[in-house]
Amino acid sequence: MRLISGLGGAVLLALTIASILRTLVVPRGLYSSLQWWLWRSLRALLHTVAAPFGNYRAHDRAQAWLAPLVLVGMLFCWLCALLACFTLLLHADSGLSWSVSVREAGSSLFTLGFASGDRLRLSVLDFLAAASGPVVIALQIAYLPTLYTSYNRRELEVTLLQSRAGEPAWGPELLARQSLVDTETALPQLYRDWERLAAELGESHSNYPVLLAFRSPQPYRSWIVGLIAVMDAAAIQLAVSPRTAPPEARLVLRAGFTALRDIARVVRIDFDPDPEPDGPIRIGYAEFDAAVTMINAAGFATERPSVLAYPHFHGWRVNYEPIAYALARRCDAVPALWTGPRDFPATPIPPRRPADRRPGAKA
């Protein structure tokens, strides 16, 4: 029986250390089973809590707790696993009862110092347990600045996008607003900024998948909705105005779907790495035509009619739509236009456009 306890403690200790190292020290796109289990369980729990209220704002308020709960849950699970490991090892290596083994393991792990053994072998285990607790807590504390640095960089660009693409963001609205305020020349710089952000998202969110659970401070903003909006705007511009569209539009599309694929591999979203240009997408010709009509009415110059431009838009969007929709669904992002369904009842929310306050303008 003690041999089984010793083997069980050693195996559990090895698994716990591996989980800690792969999450906090060497992430490298490794999505730990513990993190995945906590994310799924806590997300489902928060959905259940918000369900009676029946609206997006309730789900947004509930899901805002997901990231901190996952982080606290990981630390709690690791400490409990270490307590179990050293309890099993102490019980196997001595004649101590289970209750005394738990007491001595807890005293050493949490450095309380109220219990100690007078045998050398137990002292070695006590020292190991005493070192494990503070090390795990210190690694978790050091982990947080990395997360919040990436989060702050992400949210800065998402906030800057609000005045350009509406809230929640939408690709056609981005093009329409640039025409309405005569800032079309700013689009290349916007595409460059989001090309760089897409590269950062691909690196940070694949190495630290818990960032997917971090929501924007404002309920109608979301990094995935913003990325979809910028990519849609670039795809529409390339489709309807191929000669005047800036080269940055192609670059942001390439960076965007590359980043989405990097994240998808880590969070276990299946995707076709080389989809056919005429593969299925959710945005049909009627929706595309209505969007082009809207941006034309805003003064955006087009070179192709919608019927000829749609196959080109389709060929771009097929590269990123399935992954983008899956991530928007998993992140419980604001249900913006052209971002797919959610796991809670939600009606797509159009962007809110500020009233035109120029002298003589219509309200």
C-alpha cells in the first residue's frame, strides 16, 4: 500500500511540475489540460449564472470574471496537487498516519512550520515541500505582468479603432466613416498598425491562451471583433477598388489569418490550411451588396460593381471566417455584425454612429 502511495505521489508530482512549467515558464504554444478544463468549466458556470437575465450585457458582466477565476483556479489546483503529492510521499516514506501526513505536508508546503519530522528522510521531503509552495506562487506573480502587458497593448489598438469602425466594430462601417470624414488616406496606416497587432496577437495569444478570456473594459469592444472588422474592410477595399487599394490591405489580411491560425492550433480549433477560393462562407451576396451600397452612399469610391467584386471578397474571407467565428464564439465577444453566432441568445448589434453636428447637417 505504501509502495502504491509512493508511486502515485511521484507520478502526480511529475505531472504537476510539468503543468506548472508548460504554463508559466515555457509556454511555447502549449495549452495545458488544466487550463483547458478550468476554462470550459468556469465558462459554462458563468453562462448558467447569466442565462436568466437573457441579454448580452449580463453575459458580458459574468464573463468578465472568467480570466481572474482561471488564474486563481490554476494556482489553487497546483497547490492542492502539491499537497496531495507530498502527503502521499510522506505517508509512503514513514509510519505516519494519513492525517499526520496531511498535517506535515501542509505545514511544510505553506511554510507554516507548526509540524516537522525528526527523521532525515522526512526532513528532505519537508524541505522540498517548503520550497515548492513559494516558488509556484512567485512564478504565478511573475506571470501576471506578462499577461497584462500584452493585454494593454491589445486594448490600446481596440480603443483607437472605436472612432473609426464604430462600436461594436464592423468592416463596412470602417470604410464608410473614412469617406464621411475624408480620412481615406489614413487607411494604409491603420492597416499597418493592425498588421503589427495581428502579429503580436498571434504570438501572445498562442503562447498565453488565457489572454483569450481577458475581455475589453467596455462591453461593446473586443479584440477579435476589431480584427474581423479591419480584415473585412481590407477585403472589401481590395474587392471593389483593386487599383486604388493600398498594398497594406493585402499585408493585414495575410498577417490576420496567419495569427488566427496560430491561435487556432493551440486552442484546438480545426481549420483548412488551404481552403478553396469558392468554399462556403456565411456572408452571402445580398449582405455584401447591401454593405457596398452603404459605403457608396457614404462617398467611398468603387471600381467594380458588387456582382463582380463579391467573388474576390469571398476568396479573401474564406481564409479567416471559420476560425474568426469560432474564436468570437469561444471568447463570447460582443455579437457584432458579420461575426457569427454565440453560445447564448444574441441578436447582431449594429455599430452606433454619432450624430452629424455640423451646421446645416441633418440629425
